[in-house]
Amino acid sequence: MKLLIIDDEKSIRNTLKDILEFEGHEVHLASDGVEGLAMATSDNYEVIFSDIKMPNMDGMELLDKLSEANVDSSVIMISGHGSIDTAVECIKKGAFDFIQKPLDLNRILITLRNATDKTILVKETKNLKKRVSKIPEIVGASPAISRIKQMIDRVAPTEARVLITGSNGTGKELVARWLHEKSSRCEMPFVEVNCAAIPGELIESELFGHEKGAFTSAVKQHKGKFEQADGGTLFLDEIGDMSLAAQAKVLRVLQENKLSRVGSDKDINVKVRVIAATNKNLTEEIAKGAFREDLYHRLSVIVINVPPLAERREDIPLLANHFISQICEESGMVPRDIEKEALEELAQYPWTGNIRELRNVMERLLILSNNKITKGDVVAYAKPIFK
């Protein structure tokens, strides 16, 4: 266990160091608050022992600075002139505990054990949150992306249905995931259905479920995506490819918040927020009779259009550097730089495949280039794919 002792009295520092090292801990020392703060913010300590009365920066100010720097270490305050009021003030400012001098060995070891448990719990909780909400960020600083981020912040906390439009590869699914992540439903399921990838004869079973024996291959009861997403969010990707029959059933669920499985006449209540996405012009699909107008109006309470990459070229350098970092981390490659001229060259290309295409090109450049991605690399390995 790595510990830090901050005290202006050398004898106290050394005595406490000897005790803690005898218990098997790694102990570092600082003679005042300024030195202690610098060490605490540049290294990871499970527990920090700090005197209250010190030159340059006292213990109370140190607690404030550690909080501002988001240091996770548990802090145990020690003082030879303590009082109940002082102890209470320390705890209010974030200290784990308060110990009076002269120091008692048993009290030190018990408090240290409890403080260590707390530090480990805090760090594990933070790591768990990072793992659970590992949703890629929406990269970009263009006006279009800024508007989308603002729209997500405003719409996500509501129950409004959202229709996300845009070409393939622009990041519609990412927008949907952030709408869920920033909503009150974030702890509930986010269920995705690619309507274009499911055969027409199976879409109803996939969405609404089926009873055992409802059709030849229905060997057991199956809960559909609406039931799986109950209480959470259902993302209907490429909804423009959904059959008219399935559209009619989706409309009923949206109107009545209930469904019936294939092969059953029993109604099941569901409460689902539906977010849909499409790369088609649904107004044109309605005119052709391929999409229900009433369903369109149910889905499009809020419409978010994700522009193609060619309409936000200023984001290409940001995205390129983001993908370089991401790919190197995922594949264990040594981080690589890219020349400014190479980024300028990338920004000139049409990117008909949008973000997905740019990521593929960046991975190709990382594999085929040398220590640094140059304009020559871009011309040699990226440009030939464009017609």
C-alpha cells in the first residue's frame, strides 16, 4: 500500500514512517502542505496522513486543494491541538478521520485499514462507472455537431420520440445511444433492432415476440425487442426498410403502449421510449406508399439530422487524431503522429462512406505508414479508394 505522510515535524514523520513500513507499506514523506499537494496530485496514494498546523499551507487548505484536484486518496488528519470542532470541520471538508497526538499505534492501524477500504471502494466504483458507460464520444467542433450535442442535452431528459436522419456511416446510432445515456432511462436496457437486416417474415416475431407453436420453428416462447426494452429505450435503426404490416403494429404499440405476441391475443403492457433512424427520405417513401404517414408523425416529434462528413470538413482533423489514438490503444500499436499536410489532404476527400470510411482509412494508414503519417502516405494509401 502506498502512503503519504505530510508533517512539518521531522520526528513525527520518521516515527510514523517506521511504524507503517514495519507493517509492510510503502511510505513517502513531505515536510509541508505545498510539497504534499504536489506529491498527492502527481502520484497515486491510497491514504494520506496530514498534520493540520503546517507552514505555507495548513491541513484545512490542503483538503480543499485535494478536493479540487479530484484526488481519491483517503485523508487522515492528525493534530496535537485538536478539538471536537476541529475534527468536525475536517470531516466536513472531506477528511476520512481525525487523530490526536500523541499517536496511538492501534488507533493508527485500525483507521488506516478502514481508510484503505474506503479508497479501494471509491476507485472500484469509478472504474465500474467508466466500464458501464463506455460510449464513444461524439467527436467534432463544427457548428453542425455542436447543434447536435445541444439537441441531445435538451431532448434526452424528456420522453419525446426522436427520428434521426442521415446517410450511412454518419453516426446515427451514436446519437441514439447518447440520447439514452443522458435520459432517466439510462439504467434500463438499450435495445437495438436493425430493421433492414431482418427478413420481412421474421420482423414481427423479432419486435413483438411469439408464443410456442405460433409457427413451425417456434419451439418455445420468445420475448420480442419491445418487451426486452421495457422501461428503457428501443432503437429502430433503418426503419424506412420496415414492412407496412410491421409498421401498423409498431403504430399500435406507440398509441396504446401494449402489444400482443405472434400466436397470442393477450395484450402485454410495455413502456418503451422509441428512437428511430433512417437513411431514407421518409417524406418520399410516404408519397410512394412505402411508409405510413401516421407512423412518421408518431416517430418524428423531434428530428435530428446528422450531416455527412463532407459537410463538416473542419471535424476531419479531430476525427483522424481521435481514431489514431483509439486504434493504437485497441491494437497495442505505438502511438503515431500525423503531419498537418496529411490532415489537410484528408480534408479534401469526398468521404462518401462518412465516419465509418474515415476510420477504416486511418487504420490502413497506421498499418502501412512508418513512424509518422505523411501526406505521401495519404496519397498512396487513401486516395486510390476514391473514384
